[in-house]
Amino acid sequence: MDAGRAACMLTSSSSFTTQLTSSTSSTAPSSSASSSCCSAALCTTTSSLLGKNAGHNSRSQQGDPYHHFSVMASSERGSLTSSDGPTTSARTTPSSAIDFLMLCQRLKTTKRAGWVNHGLKETESIADHMHRMAVMAIIAADIPGLDRDKCVKMAVVHDIAEAIVGDITPSDGIPKQEKSRRERAAIDEMCKLLGGGLAAEEVKNLWLEYENNSTQEANLVKDLDKVEMILQALEYETTQGKGLDDFYKSTTGKFQTEVGKAWAAEIIKRRSSMTNTPQK
């Protein structure tokens, strides 16, 4: 990667920006160009996808050197993805792969907002959460007809849009429909960055399947998302002595699979057995 390309990838939001409209997938570059970007490149920034009222992101990403991270997708890569979806001839090049992975690095540095908002210290990142969910999918009991490999992949990508939009929580006051719109736009942008083709198509399809809760694999991964959260809550209560009742209550009656119900029950049992369960 030459110096000009590196500079372009680290351009702040004053570079070419992606302007989101009310349409989920509609994006367009700003008319003003940074002199550091070559004419064959489109620099898209995370800030344009966050929206004006996403105050949470500025809180949870303070100190994150990638807060204004701009990613560069070449015009030739973008042309491989049409309105009809990725073409079968599209391939993930080394350049597009590294661009995509550099954006995904934000998943490692962005803290899960729910814990930060509750004043917890040294909290997990989005990537931490997704990794343990993937391990859960590997060790979960067999379910007839379930594609375990798909569950592992789905766990790895289910929050991948948060590399751009951040971890939006109910306390941010952003309507569910708007949250979904932002995340769908982010997925579209990330798939363009990846160069289209089969890899991008798989990432998008896995994310949509999870988002729509449309298969038994999605049912399980949705449950693992909740199980991982309350397990982390139990661990924080144990190590930091802070009551986190809200997290448990938010999952009550929402588990869809026997695995999810059984694992959640075990976590609640262990919490109940604690001699000094932290209170709110």
C-alpha cells in the first residue's frame, strides 16, 4: 500500500462522504473532494452513516483512533456490484480484503455501549461479544436439521454493521426502524468495500437471515446473543459488584430454543446462588 492510498484511507469526515437518504440503500458521495484522494477512489466515512442524533457513538468511541476512519473503495470495485446484486465474476482482491479488514478492526476497539452506559470498567468490545457467541455455536447441543457451520458464521457477522454505525442501544432513543435502516446501509457499504461477489453476498445474506430471524439457525444465534449478554452481566456483577438486573429482565420470555432456555436457566441459577447478589 503506497503512502497516498494510506493517507486516503485515514481521511477524516471532510473527505468524500456518503450521504444517506431515507432509502435504506441509497448513498451518494459529497461533491467536495480532498486533494489526498485520487480520482478513482471513493472515501466513505462512518460519521455520515451515524446520523446527526447518534450521540451514543461519540460517547462510546471516545479515544477510538478509528472514530473518523474513512474507507476507500475503488470505482472499479464498486462497478462490480450492480443494483441486481453482486456478479458471479466478482472476486475479493487482496486490496479489497485488507480494506474490509481494516474497517472491521473497529469491532475490536468499540466497547459494548450497554456496559459503558452502566458505568462498568474495562468492558468487552463488540468483537469480544461476537467471538464468544461463535464458540457457543460450536459447543451447543445438536439440533436436528441445524447447520452448525452457518450458526458459527452468523455469530461472527451478526453485529458487523456496528463497525460503521456503532453499538446503538435502546437508551439512545433511536427508533428500531431507523436503527435497522442505518445497519442495512452499513452492510451495503461494507459489501461494496469487499468488492462484491460471493464473499460479500454471503456476509450480507447471513446478516439478513439473522436480522429477519427467519431460520432455525437465526433462532439459535438470536438466543446465543441474549445468553452471552446475561453471562457477561453475571461476570461483571461478580467482578465489579454492580447490579445489572435490567439486562436479565430484557431477555425474560424471549428465548426461542431449548439450548437458549437451558443455558439461560443455568446462568440465572448461578446468579441466585451468589451469597451477595448485587442490587440495583
